[in-house]
Amino acid sequence: MMKKLLVLLIALALVFTFAACGNGDNGADDEYENGAENGTEATGPANSAIEDFLNEHGDDIRAMTDTMTGDMGADGRVELVAGTGNELIYRFIYGSDFDFDGVEDLLGETLAAMGSFFEMLADTFRDELELDSMRITVRYYDHAENLLASESFDSN
């Protein structure tokens, strides 16, 4: 039951993040990957409990969010990856046809507004996976995967 709640919370985090950006739905394919983030050198191993969770529930998360994700451009996508240690990384990658006019400022505001939600999600993950601590990192990228905004949220 707790794992279903955790899947729901992850899906809600995706929905709320898109809603805060003011984007609509285009049914874009979301991609959930496992492992080190592309183009990033890992400084330590990913937590196997987080990797196992993503392996077990990635399809459930996709099913819950496919119709709710925002308009990130035709080739935009969302990835959930296990970072190093006890970190879960949300990667929002906008498509090549996305209009960025005024969006970059909004991304920072979105991260600030969502802080308490992502901290609660980190607390839930920490408790469910029986970890000492948990970090949720949210990153926004343009279509060339240039970082636009990033923020990390730690469990209490």
C-alpha cells in the first residue's frame, strides 16, 4: 500500500510541476530511465533501493502521468533517474519546438513554490525505502540538454 502511495506522490509531483509552469497537455511520451544521468560523471553508486523502486514502478508512474504531463514540445520528455547515494532526480527536458519566451524565470518560481511538496516526497521516500536520508533533485533542460534551472530538496 505504501508503495502505491509513493507512486501516486511521484505522479502528483510531475503533475504539480507542470501545472505550476502553466503548461497544457500534449500527450508527449515520458521516459523513465534508471541509472546515472546522461552526461554526468557519477561520484558514487546509486542507491539500489531507489533503482529497484524505479524498475518495479516505472510503468505504473508512466501510466499515471502520460495524460497529465504538460506541453514540453513534441520531443520533450520527463526522466526519473537514481542519482548517487540517496537521490532521485527528476529531469524535465523540453522539446526543440518549445517556446522559451518568459519560461526561464517561471522555472525558478516553480521550484520555489514546489519546495515543501518535494521535501514531503523526500520524507516519504526516506521512510518507505528505510533510508537514513533522501534527496529529490529537480532539473529543467532545454532540447540540447543545457541546464535551465535546478534545485534539490532534502528530507527532514
